[in-house]
Amino acid sequence: MAILTVRNVPDEVHRALRVRAALRGRSTEAEVRAILKETVLPEGRVGLGSLLTAVGRRAVLTKEESAGFAQRDTTPARPIDLE
């Protein structure tokens, strides 16, 4: 887990955070974590895997077409030549 320091928070913002945290029964630090999490990871967001699955379902691929996705090239990669 990362450590984050926020400097120069205005007094009125700090007071509002403390009040908001107290109303929710949390520490100010826990409240800030909750606000950040709710803001950058909203509950309704769609993950990339879910989005790709939805696109695949809409594409209506045949069994032969979808079987191609299961095949993997296991050939080792060659280093690039920079000369």
C-alpha cells in the first residue's frame, strides 16, 4: 500500500473532512481514503474484462472463429536487432 501526503489543505476543508468523518464514525484519514476510493474507483465502473466479454458476445462468432482465440503462439520471442 502506498503512502500519500497532501500539503496545504485549507483549514475549512480540513474541518469539513473531520466533521464528515465523525458523522460516519471514521478517522479523518479513513474518510479521505474512502473519498479517494469512491472517486477514482466508482462502484458502477465497467472492468476491461467485462467490456471485452460484452463485445465478444455481440460479435456472435462461430465456433471456428472463437476457437482461434484459444490457440496461442508459444514460439519464444526473438530479441530485436537495433543495428
